[in-house]
Amino acid sequence: MRKIAIIDDNKSVRSAMASILEHNFKNLFEIKQAQSVLKGHQLILEFKPDIVLLDIEMGDGTGLDLIHLFSNIDFKLIFITAHKEYALKAIKLRPYGYLLKPINPFDLIKIINFILSEKPQETTQQDSKKIVVKNQDKSIVLETENIIRLQADGAYTKILTTNGKYLASKNLKHFCELLKESSFLRVHHSHLVNPNFIKTFHRHAQCGLTLKNGETIPVSSRKSTTITSYLENLC
């Protein structure tokens, strides 16, 4: 079921739009409402809607203020307002629609149908995440999927990839933060491992992990449970 957020400081407007959507798109949408910029921001973060119907002029700010709180807009945006003067600024944000109040039900239905008719974009190749590794001489761009492991070396970090070895002038903690969204595992205070290269986990052996390239990596006792849970969740 898709999700729609209606953000407007006028309760009757919110209720009217919700009724139009529920009547014409039965059981297709889960709908939630918010009445301010602050509440709307919280709703989007927690509800993660597919479509946002957003009023521009509200008591604690504007819909434009709300949108500028997000670095990435990952929902279909439809502005709703009684103020035509905001149209130019709103259009710069490339919304899917701009509806003037009082809302014409047919215009709202038309925009929602247009969104529903869109085909999802097909990707032939998954975008690779990249990090930049700096040393004294140069900056090197590495694709995270090619990084096998990272090892602490004092204030530096040794990085082993499928394409070679690199020495970065940042400590391991820096890379733990940089790669926390890429599922890398801190298996030891000196080692960060790409789980895609794990071959065997020896729970009761000092060597700990065997990687697909044949290397063995120590695992601290307190990290053993983390690795076990990760591997079990793959099944």
C-alpha cells in the first residue's frame, strides 16, 4: 500500500482531500495528516510517504521552508495553496503538481492518476557508492564494493581492495563513520571488513575470519555475537 501525507494548517482542507482520495482510490493509499511545518517535517521523517500534498502558507512557516529541510526529496511533491504568487518559487522545486484552493477534485484525481501511471525507472547497473581516500601525494576514488578490508596503522589506515593496496592519512574510526551505511563490520579494534568477502567464520578459533582472498582476520570476543547475528540474518 502506498502512502500519502497531507500537510495543511486547515483541517477542513485536509479532510476534504483525504475524502476525495479515499473515495476514488479505495484501499490503495494509507493517508496521514499534519497541520504545520514542524509536524509535517516529523511526519515525513517517520511515515516516509510516497506522495506529499503540501500547503505553502502555514502558521509556522511555508511549505517551501519545509522542503528546504531535506537534502534529498525522495517523494512525489504536490503543492496546494491559495496564493498564486508562490507558484514561481514552487515550480523551481519541480513538483508533480501545483493545485490552487479551493481544490478541484478532478484536478487532484488527475495528478494522482498520473503518478500511478508512471513506470518505475529501470536500472541496468546498480550505482556504486564511492569514498575518497587521501594520502600525502593524492586523492583516490574507491568504490566501496571493491574494498575487501581496512586495517588500523596508528594514525593511518591500510586499505585492501580488489585492485590494490592503499595507505590513507585518516584513522580507522574515520572510515567506520564513512562506511557505516555500507554494512562494513568492525570485527576487531584494528579491523573493518566488507562482509561480502567473508568466506568462513571460525567461532572458536583465534584466526576468526577467513576471507575469500585467503587472508585470516582476528575477531574480538565481543564482536563474535555481532558477526554471528549478521551471518544468520543472511539465511
